[in-house]
Amino acid sequence: MPTCNRIILAPVEFVPIRSFRFDLRCVLCLALTAFNVGVIDYSAVTLYRATAGHPLLLAGVTLGFAALLGSLIRVWIVALRSRFV
């Protein structure tokens, strides 16, 4: 097998660029955030007043809002983590 000498150039620095998928995920996260804010703004006061005298219903509504917020946080974490992969 013949040997050939290769010319080694100066190493090029790695410059990360944003992908279209990352931009799309960020837009989706912003849309979901706006939707969640709308849902909470529209229904929070009404649900609180409806469940004020019922501790179990209030706990259920609170867990529902916590699940909504938790899923939103997870979507943002997945989207931002994909930036570095």
C-alpha cells in the first residue's frame, strides 16, 4: 500500500450553528407557554372560587395546574437540551 504524505492545515475551530429544528422547538415552546398562560388566566379565578370550600377539589385543581406547569418545564428542558446535542 503506498504511503502518501498529507498536508495538515491549521485546525479549524468548531463554531456551533443553530439548527432549524432548534428554532422550531423554541417557537413551539413559546406557543405552548402562551397557551398555558391563557388557560391559567381564563380559568384560575373561576376554579378557585368554585373549589374554595372543598379542600379535596382544591387539591385536585392545584395538582392539575402543577401538572400543567411541570409539563411546560419539561418541554422547555427538552428543547434547550437539544441545543447542545
